[in-house]
Amino acid sequence: MKRTTDEIRKKILEVLSNGKVYSFSALERKVNTSSQSIRSNCRAMEKLNFIKIIHISAEESGSGRASYTVKIINEGLKWLDKLKKI
């Protein structure tokens, strides 16, 4: 059964709620959804000020490839807490 956008976003926030920083690919594995879904949902949640997406340029990364990491911010923790109470 296909999950709703809210279910996917809640799962992303639950994974991030431990305070660690995750790459898009790590979130993809943890949430068990496509990379496109992770990227689009993370971008939407960044606009809502729930998470912060950090761009790591090719020059800054050890692999020589640009990448992104994601971390939860205070508003995201508050929203997740509200969802858990419903």
C-alpha cells in the first residue's frame, strides 16, 4: 500500500529526531522510499523550517563529489511531537 506524503515526512522526521545528520541516500534506506521522494519531501520540509539541508560542494567533500546532508531543527521536533500526540 502506498504511503501518504504526511506518513513519509513523519518517518523522515522520526529518523532525524535523534539529532544526527543524514545524507539523502541514508534517509532513502532508513525510510524505505525512493531518492526522488526523499529529495522532494526534504525540500518541502526545509521551506516549512522543519529541517535544514546542507550542501557540501565537490571541493569540500572527501570524495570530490557534491552531496547534501539533512538535519532536523527545532520546529521539526515540535511538529513531530504534535503528530505523535494525534
